[in-house]
Amino acid sequence: EVERALKLQKKLFPEGIPACGSDALRFGLLAYTQSGKNVNLDINRVVGYRAFCNKLWNVTRYILYHALGADFEPTLTIDPAQKGQYPTECQWILNRFEQAAIECNKGFSEGTYDLALVTTSAYRFWLNELCD
């Protein structure tokens, strides 16, 4: 079986398997946790997660260094009573973030540990909502 796998690997990746980084590999493995004990890891999917991790880094760096400024001090909570005072765009993204956080908490709940739900929810929020 190893010999067959090596032949297929050489056929699919004649230039070798692309470097993806440990963050992308971890994210990919967590996303596969729903599929059972055996993981048929798709390298192209991990390469996509590499681009996603790079996007996370870039948007975080942009927000911290350019949008918020050097003297920004984050608050621990947002008062729900003050949500209506924010601009419509802020209310919308806070709502989408809240939905993603609810899904992540559901996935992290004791006895569930649905890490595929957590990774999918985080991926969907960052890629389709915040960075869209």
C-alpha cells in the first residue's frame, strides 16, 4: 500500500507537496474531525487553509496597526443596550460575530467537542463576513 501511495503522490505532486505551514495543517485536521477516525487529507484543502491563515494575519495586522491606532485600548464587553448607538455596519458585523460565537461555543460545549463546527463557523465568519 505504501508503494501505491508513493506512486500516486508522485503523479499528483510531481513538484512535491507544497509547504502549507503548521497553522494551516492544524486547521485542516480540525476541520476533518467530523469525518470519523480515518482522515483522507486533501492537500489542496490545506493549501486553501494556508491562504485563509494568511488572510487572518493580514486583516489582524491591518486592524491593529492602521485602523485602530497605537493608543487603542480594547474593552472586555460590549453593552447590549449601546448596540443601537453604533453605525448600521457595526451593528451588522457584531450580529454576524455573535452568531459565529454562538456556533463556536456550541461546538466547544462539553460532551460535544464538534471541532468541525467550530472551524467551519470561524472560517465562514472571517472569510464570508468580515473579509468579504
